[in-house]
Amino acid sequence: MSVRNTFSRRLEMPNTELKVPFLCGVCAQPCYDQNVLILAAILTLALHGPPQAAPTAGSLVGCAADTMKQRLPGVVVVAKTARVQRTTTADAAGCYELEDLPVGSYRVTARLAGFDNVTRDGVNIVAGDVARLDVAMRVSAICECVRVGGTTLAEQWDHAEAVLHVRLSASESQSATPVSYYRHVATVIDTLKNPAASLKTPVFVLQNQRSAAPGPYDIDQELVMFLRPSGSDGFVISNDEPGLAVPTGRYDPAIVFLIQDGHLQRAPSEFSRYIGMPLDAFLDELRALPRGR
């Protein structure tokens, strides 16, 4: 017998108590139970809010000072990975903050005119956390700079001890790294000009980081470098002296050519005509130099 028929019969019977509950459609559970559950859910959301997504970014803070622990306002701080680059400037108290940095391992460089750059690799940013990196900056030595090697590729080729096509990899800080330099580890792709001594691999290349120098070349960058020997197992870059850039307005006088997507993307200013040239054509021109002189 259906609910509707039962309901009708009881209405017709005298002195019979009506006990049929009001049902929600075909559901067997009384509506008031359902309403209580809905009200409880509403109260829970009101008290606690909707579920919060897990954080995916962190922050980096710190302060910059000189070797006498005097704070340095105006220091430019750059944090970068392969996909992210963020820049900020230290405030009047010499302190900085970089917020909402995606999780990852960063290279952080602090720069200020008159001081050596300070670079730290492997600065880890953790979701929802604040990392701290304070830096102590050394006053740069005064540059007594003389440009060497000439203004043509042939002259620079003759001046260089080695010319290498390399890719940079992650570097670790070494106690033997000279003051004012950053030490790169490089994988040799092609040896264009062999050094007099046997070439040890991987190759260690020192990049000048005195006042006015750009930050270190990036990990995984592909470069053609003109090099001079430094110690028993390393090189310095020809004309890698930031002071040379100041009187001439050049951005980077070092004899380094940056490669991207199979073409030259950046070159010293006197060799800017090579920018955009296919890498293969540039390498062919270099290989022809020893035979052409």
C-alpha cells in the first residue's frame, strides 16, 4: 500500500492520531535531520572558513653590511633560478625582502658600486617559510686597468692562451678562490685553441666581481671564452676587468660570447657585429684564424 493511500485512510478514521511524518520526496529520512546537517556545515564554514590551499612560495630576507659591520643602504639584490628572477634594493637600514618566491634553489647576488659583488648559490626557498641571507661586502680595490689584446678577433686570439666553447655547471665555493672573483665550473664542448699545458676537465674559470661588474654568468649558459691561465688548474677571462667598462661606457669588456638557441646573443661592444650570427659560422671563423695568420 502506498504512503499516499495510508495517509488518506487515516484522515478518514475518527479519533485516530495523525503520526505520519512529513517526508522529503522519496527519501526515508525526515527533513529535519537533513536540515540539521546543512546548518552544521554552514556553521563550520562560518567558524573556520573554506579549506586553505597549501602555500607554494616562500620569502627571502636579510641585511647587507661592510666588513666593519656598517649597514649598506642601496644594495641591489638579485635572486634567480633557471625560470625566475626577482630584484629588490636594500632600504635605508641596509635590509631587503623578497616575497612570494616560488619554491626552489636560488643564486643570490648582492651588488653595490665600490664593493665586490657577493654571490651565494644554493639558497633554498621553502613553501610558507622565510629564509635569511645576510651579506658582508668588501670594498673593491682601485683598478689600474690597461686593455690588452687589440680590437680584432685575430688580435684577441693571439693574446688568449686558450679559446673554449663551454657550458657552465653549478659551482661550489672554494677557499682557494681569489678575493673579488667568482669560480665557475665549465664543461668543454669544443676546444678551439688548445692551451700550452694539457687541458684538465672540468675547467675552472674565474670571473671578476669587483665594483661595476655584472653578476656571474648563469648555470647552463653556453659561452665561447677567450682565456688566460690562472694557477695550475684554472683560467681567467681575457680583459675581464670591470674598471675597463667605466671610462668607455661598455657594459662588459670581458672577451666572452654568449650563445643562445644556436646564435650569438651577446658580445663585447667592439664585436657587437657578431650578435645574431649562427654559432657554426662564428666557430668556423675562429678555426680559420690560426691558418690565416
